Amino acid sequence: MRLTEPIEVMYLTLMIRWENTAPPDGKQGLLDDEPERNTQISRMVYLLRKIAAGAEEKIYNTLSTFSSRNDGESYISMNHSWMEDPRELGAGWYFEGCTSLVQKQNILQALSKLGLSGTFVNCADDFVAGKGIQKYFPTEEENDIILVRIKELEDKK
């Protein structure tokens, strides 16, 4: 139930940073010195931007494929002309902010198609829903295993 993949722990750290510094749920405040309202939509956009950083085309294209609507459009798309509340993700991609929590959860389920674990998908879902995510941090023992994995990856370079 805890994250043990290094990249997922990094994403968790960024989500915890939001959790610790964002205004209370539904309130306006500053995040990274920018005005932001802490909502499901803003948490979703924040998370998607972090996951896609440096690989926007691949990530958003995959998520777009798995977030299709009945009318042929997608909740993550480069075509935002139909969207009621387009939220810019970057690299020409947009997220339709006018979505229910269930629709957001369906998009988050597609994170597994990117190779992220089921545990991470659950963590992302809790984050977007505004639930605490501290429980996903690895234990000290798991941290030691993660460090060994990172060292092995570095040694292979």
C-alpha cells in the first residue's frame, strides 16, 4: 500500500508539497507564488503536469486515448474548442475542467497504461479527491530498498 518506485515517490513528494502549502480545500491562495484555488480540478492539472514534464506528447497522447467521451472528443486533448472549462496542461494540450470526480478517476486509472503502479493510481486518486496521502510514503526499510535500486541504476550507466 506504500509507494516504492523512485519516480512514484518523487511524484508523491510533489503532491505532499501541494498538500502542505496549498490553501485549504476550495479556497484561493498562492501555490508556487501563483494564485490558485485548491480544487479537484487544480489538483488534477498539477498532478498531470508533473507526471508529463519532459514527455508531454507521449503522456498526454496516451491519456487522451484512454479518456475518450461518447462524442469522440477526449477530456485531455489538443482540441479545446468544445471544452466548457479548458485548463492548459502545456505543449498545446488541455484538460476539460468541467468533469466529475468519477471522470477524473477514470483518467487517473489510465496512469497504469504509462507504467505507474496501482498503488500510485490510488494515491493520485486520493490526492485529486482531497484526501490525505501521507500513508503512501515508504517506511524506513522500504527507503533502504529504494536507495539500493537507485544505486544499481546509477551503476548500470
